[in-house]
Amino acid sequence: MTTIKNLAISRLRFNKSRTILTAIAIMLTTTLLMGVGTSAEGILNINRQQALFNGNTHAMFKSLTQEQVKKLQNHKDVESIEINELFATVEYGKMNGFLVFHDVVKEGIYHGVGNLIEGHEAQKMDEICGPKSFFERIGVEPVIGNKIHISFRPGGKGRIETREFTICGILSENDVPGFDVSDTRIAYGASVSEALANAYIPDKERSYNTNIRVVGENRLNCDEIEKVINETAADVGCDKVNIILNREYLIMQTEMGTETKAVVAGISLIIILFSGLVIYSIYYVSVITDVQEIGKLKALGASDRQIKRLFLTEGFRISFFAVPFGLVFGYLIPYFALPVIFKEAMKVNTVADEVDRLHMFSAPVLALVVAAVFVTVYLSLIRPMKMAAKVSPVEAIRYQESSRRRKMRKGNKNVNVFRLSAANLVQNRRRTLVTMLTMGFSCVLFMSLAGTMNSMSTLDMARRNIKEGDFRLTLDYACNDKEYPENNLDQLSMRNLFSDAFVESILQIDGVQGVEREGGVLIGSDFSNELFEDGGRISLSWFEREDVKEYEDGMKAGKIDYDSMVSGNGVILTTVFYEMYGMLPGTVIPVTVYDGDRQFTMDVRIDAVSPVGGDHLLLLPREVYERLNLQYDSTVDLYISIDQNKYEEVKDALTEIADAEAYFRLYSMDEEMAMGRMSVSLIKYPMYLVLALVAVIGFMNLVNTMITSVITRKRELGVLQAVGLSESQLTKMLVGEGAIFTAGTLAASVTIGNLFGYLVFLKAKSTGFMSISRYHYPVVETIGLTVALILGQIAITYFIRHRIRKESLIDTIRCSE
Amino acid sequence: MKTILETKELCKYYGSDENLVKAVDHVNLKIMQGEFVSIVGKSGSGKSTLLHLLGGLDNPTSGEVWVDGKNIADFSKEQLAVTRRRQIGFVFQAFNLVSSLNVWENVVLPVGLDGKKVDEGFVKDILRTLGLEKKEKNLPNTLSGGQQQRTAIARAIAAKPSIVLADEPTGNLDTGTGDEVIALLKLSAKKYGQTLVVITHNEDIAQMADRTIVIEDGKIVM
């Protein structure tokens, strides 16, 4: 045993380059696994803190009647209930404000914000309780006892009422978000008394959003709790679409569901498989190049078992040395990186709050990683060990690679440097292939993820609100305001707010380059469904031939044939609830178009369902829309493109315009991008970190192959130099060999890699991951990968050449004599 | 006749102080064009080191090597490589063929590295002379020791060098094959007017040479 151990140690010392490479590969594998484990632990921890901080609700049932709330109160599975009713919207300039009536029916629910920090809840008709920002927004000092006049519309649709309230309590709230977001994007809420709600809203019109907790949080897992919630909802007659689960909390607080477990296991397996392949390839190459050495040992009497043990000892020795470093790096990288990322996120996040110290260390994760690495090393050694054990002493001493398979070579009449490189790679084709495959695999992994990450585009997220240009000036219209019909689009369009003169005045602003209009018109119908009930109206707009691709990408049902839609009044429906509304493709709907004070009827045919977003439920081909010959200008949106150098000036001018008209709302690209960036950065950068590690491990493999390939051919290279291979030719030859590896790897990554990338993207899209909607080819990543591979390969070549140069030619030739 | 190879006070030392080994010690030597010189001496006497220094494979500690009237110390690495492939042919004791190339490719390698077109007729002639015409496409590992050494010789003379340096070319061969190889080398040297420097342990071979140099402890003694 000691002989084998000593031999292993001296071999490790002798093959220094290989030992270092293997150690680095194992260390990186450990770093990767530990990093992923630690990050997962950290993210879980922050989510847990966040979820706990946000409150302990299990789910919310929307729009329950008083009857349903009563049923819920008596339900055996319900532990706690809290009701919220949107009592009224606040009418105060452009303030996005609302008043709620809030009541605890069964105790046990708490929230992160909105808790009473001073005073008491509203009890009397004229009492109001809210966060400081609410009162400040209306211009009243948030002090208990202060009087405040508020104009409000009960239920958001009644007549505007104005009452005087007394501030009776102050609620806790989040700090104002750290980035510049326009006031209209912030919602301000306060709560009023039950007495007030009762006075304004008749019993039969009550509609409560009900937070509940069900019994059994401690014993049920996430999936089971979800089942209980769904059953409870069914029992009280709450529609599935009205159930909103508090998933963050449920996932964090209960046993992981089987699905989550599967995902974690899947990711770990991919990492293990990948690192295993790299370590395997390093040892595979070692055994091939060590055959003569093994043969000598066998000739001296080493048994198969001893040879196997020799390799195993070497592998484990290196691991003992490399794993601790990997563990430390794998822990430290997320330890320092995660808080920075979260801090960044918190700057722009409107909901996240101060997080306590992150707890990322987990002994089970550590133990699991150590076990996984050793198992990986062992598994990747099995085949090389078997190969080594099979080597026969005689064959080994004579051994030259591929000696059994090839005797003849067609060859070339003339030999040049390139042919020399090619001959070497073809001769050692298995080694060449294994290297290309592992390199390729890591690059494929890189490209697959890069495609998806690249599609997580901030721009796409921003473009959901601003379809084109840099600003969107939109009309803040209603469809069905019965009390104040002047708010409705049909009435507003008669005011011609977006007149040609107005658009001209925008074009006159210094820096504005162009303005695009988008129109919309209200339609009603006798078609029987929730949308058109009680004279309900929705808005209809247009799409163009060049938009077809985008709608096809998000299509849920039907077919888009632009020409047939033009001839047959075909429309695209943009809601996922098309089945609930009974609006399946093929359905013909008779509609009334409300063109200002004029009305006319027409039939539209639902051709396709594509919920890609936007404000309008139905979209006609533009030609058909124009054929409607609307009497009034139906513009609802202006998309404004500008000279980027004048962004701030234009924004100020547009803000002024938007502020001057109550019905205008302004969306600006910088704010939309800032919101998008926050959601993307949370996922994207940790993923890039993992990718970088993957790339480095794969690269180690190339380094290993090239160095081994040179070390084992040292004598041959010496001979080549002795017969006249000059240094520049040697460099050319090594570069040529590396170039073939690089080319093979790149070919694999851009073909298989991009294909997989696209599949991963489709999967991400179908699961709604990060709202990915459009595939962006990872151009920068592809170029980056290509450049990194080429530069890396050149660097290795020069490093190797430098090493060879240090020895005199005759030493190189003699080295294995 | 002109001097093709010359050394002036050539020294090659290894180690230092008590461990100093004088592998080649102040050697002054002149070899004429077309001459067949054998170098003999005991194992470790410095024969191979001298040959390597003559061919520019190793750097001297001091002293000079002149090839065809030029001091190789003045050559750049590139020029040295060019000189090696054009003017010097090496035959090593351990053959040192390139395992991934077949016999033909090994033989034409120095010509190819020089970027010149292979004189196929000439190479075929060499292979025929050396009895390798049927082995052109074989990889080195399928050849016997003698065949490999003959391939190495073919490689050494294919670029029509003016000097052939052979380090115990028969050391790994049986007597019969050894004699054959030397005869071939001599034949080629005569045919192409080459200078032949051969290291050998073999008395018979040494006697075939025009001149024999005996080396002891790095010094020429005869």
C-alpha cells in the first residue's frame, strides 16, 4: 500500500503540469457546486426573509360576496381571514389613490407593511388611517387629529363625493423607491371605517378581496396546501381565476414541493455530469499518454488492482488538496457577490425591504458538495482505471497510440506545417474527439443559457409599455364610466385632444424626431359574456402586416392570415380568458362601434388568440380599421421618438404637457428600463457567474489536452526541430492544432449550442420565466466566446512554446530516451 | 579540398565546482568536404555531445563551430533551423521518426519544411536504394528496427545536405543490418559528395572511415 501511495505521490510531482490542471479542474468543480449551493441557500434565505416580512397569508380570494365570506368563516380548513374592500378611488389631480375598508374576520394574519404604528384603526364614519405618504401626497401633515378633505368615487364608478376626515392612525410603509419613478406609477392607499363603507355600498354590491390562511401549514407540503386552498375555494364558490396564491410564502414556509426538488436535483446533476466529463477527459488523456509507464510497472509485477489503486490514489490525493480551496472560493464568491446584487436590486425594487444579514452557510450543502465531488472524481476515474488495468506489459512498452488500429497512412507527397498538425490530430483522433466534445459541451451549455439570458431583455420589458420610440403619451380613458361619461373614450375622442395641431406642437419640441399615432375605439355587443354584460364596452385597435410575426409567436389558438382577415373582418383577441368569455376562434361577434356621438354596427370574426399584452382586447387589420371611416380622431397613444442627446430636455417638456391635461399620462423609456433592469439583473448576473465558471472548466480541458499533447510529443517536436523545423514553423504548427480544436468547439457551440439555446428559450417562454417573449440571438456572447477561445488558445500555444524554448534541443530529443 | 566543418576551442561543461563535467573540452577539429570521419570513444567520453554541437542541436559553453565557413553562433534561431534542414542531415541512434507520418512523409519532411517541392524521382531513388520502396505508406510503428533506421537515413539525405551526422546509427541493429546501413550511408555519401561523420563503437565501421577520431574525457586524443 505504501509503495503505491509513494508512487502516486512521486508521479503527481513528476507530472506537475497535469497535477496542477487536474487540481484546478476539481477545484473549479467544487467552486461551481459550492457556489450554486451557497447561492441557492442565500437566495432561499433572502426569499424566506422577504416572504416572512411580506406577511403570512396563504392565498387571496378575489371578489367574494358577503355570503361567501360567511361560508369561509365557518369552513373547517380555514384558520384566519382578513377582508379588504376597495371602497373608493381618490380624486385628487393625477394621484393614483384609493380608499379601502379593511377588517380582520379571524385573527392570525400579519403583514410586512400597512401595520398600525400610531393611533387606531378607523372606526367612525369620518375617521381615516393610512401611511404618511398618503396624507403628504394630498398636502396634509400626517399627524393624528389633523383634518383632511378627500374627494372620492365609491367603487370607482359612483358620483364624486367630498368629505372631511380626521386622521386616526398611521400605518407603516416602504421607503420611497430609490430610483426616479413618475408619481403616477405609485399607488397610495388609506383605510376607512366599516360604517362609511356600509353607508355607500349596498349589501348586494359588496365585493371583498379575502386573505386567508388554511390549517396545517406545519404538516402539509406546498402542493398539498395548494390543494386544500383550491378545495376551499371550490367549496365557497370562488372561481379559479380569482385565487391568488402567495407562492413565495408557501414555498418558503412549507416542505419543498416535488417539482422544486426535481429542479434542484436536475441542475446539480447537469453540473456533476459536466464536471465529471471534464475530469474524465483529463484522466482519459493521462492514461493514454501513460501507457508505457503503466506497462513498465506491470512488467515489474504490479497487479491490475494496484494499477487501479494507483490512479484512484492520485485522483483522491489531488481532490484532498483541491476540494478545500474550491469550498472556500465557492462560499466566498456568493458571500461577497450576493449582497451586492441584492443591494442593487433593492435600489430599484419597489417592494423589497431592508434584509437582515444573509445566512448562506449550510453544513448539509457543504457535506453534499464534498460527497458529490468525490463521487464525481471516482466515477470519472472508473473507465480510465479499467483502461490502465487492461494494459499488457509487452504491448505497453511498444506502445504507440492507435498502434492497433492503423498500420498504413495514405499521406501526402509533400509535407507542410499544416499537414503535420493534421496528421497528429488524426493519429490521436480519439483524444482529439474527447477534447472537442468536452470543450464543445461546455460551450454548448454556455450558448444554451446565453440565448435565454439574452432574451431576458430589459428592452422587451420596457417595450411592453412603450411599443416604439422613447416616450408614450397616452390617453387615460375609461370604457364604462356611467356617472362621468366624459371620461369614456367615445366622449374623449370628440374633444380631439390629439389634434394635428397638438401633434405638430410636440414635433416642434427641440429634439423630437417623430410621432406615431395609435388608435382605439370603444365597442359594445349583444354577445352574451361578462365583458359586454350591462352595456359593457371594450376597446378595439389595429395591427399591421409586419406585426403578424409577433402575434404568431404568442399565439394560443387560431391562425393569422392577414389577407383573409382583411376580407373577412377577422380580429385578434388578446386575452388568455378567451374560453371563459366564449370567444373561441371562428366566433362571429356583432359589435356596435362608438365613434363619438355616432354609432354603427358591424360583425367581427375571432381568427386568433394571442395574449401578447397591450391595452386593447381586439385588433383589426389596419386596412379594415381605416375602412371604418371614423368621424372623430381615435388616437389614444402617441409614440414619440427623439434625439437621445436631448432626452432630459424633451422629457421635461413632455412632462409639462402631460401635467397640463388631466387625461394625459406619460411613459418614458428611462423609467421603464430601470424597472426592467431590476428584474433582469437579479437572475442574469448570478447566471453569468455560473457560466463563467463553466467556461473556465471547459477551457482547462483544452489546456490539458494541448499541454499533454506537447509533453508527450516533446521528443518528436525536438526531432522535427533537428531536421529543420524553425521556431516560427513550430508556433504555426501548434497554433494550427489549437485552431482545429477551436474550430471544432465553435462549430459545436454555434450549431448544437444555439439549437439547445432555442429549445431552452421555448421552454422558458412557455413557463413564463421572467416574461421572456422574444428570442434574441446571443450575438455578444457568441463573439465573446469566439474571441475568448481564440485568444486562450493562442495564449496556451505561446506558453507551451516558451516552455519548450527554455530547454536545449538535445534535451528535448533525449527526454524520453 | 575545402573545410566544411571546423571547431575552435569548443567546450561544453555541465554542472559546477565539484560536480563539473567537461563533456567536450577545448576541441579543435577540421573536417574536409566529402570526408568520412568516424568518432570513437568510451561511453560518456563526450562523442554524442560533440556531434550535437557540430549539428547546432546544443549550445557550447565556449568556443566556436564553423559550418561551411560560417560561425553558427552568429546565426539566428531561424537561420540555424534553415541551415539544419538544408545542409545537415541527422541520423539518431533511436531513429526518432515522427509517428504520425508515414515513411514517405518522414523522408520528405525536411524538404517540405523548407517549402520546396519534393524531387520525387530522387526520393524514390533513395527509397529504392534503401529497400523501402514498398513501405512508402507504412507508419513507423509497423517497421522493423532496421527499416526504421533506413527510413531515418533516407530522411537525412533526402534534402541533399552537404553533411550527414550519424550518432551510432547501427547501435540498435544486428550486425548484418548494421553493416548494410553503413554501406548505404557510405554509398550515398559517395554518390552525392556528402561529408559523413559517424559515431560508433564498432571497430569494423571505424576502420571503413577515411579518418578516425578518438575521444576521451571530452578531449581528442588521436
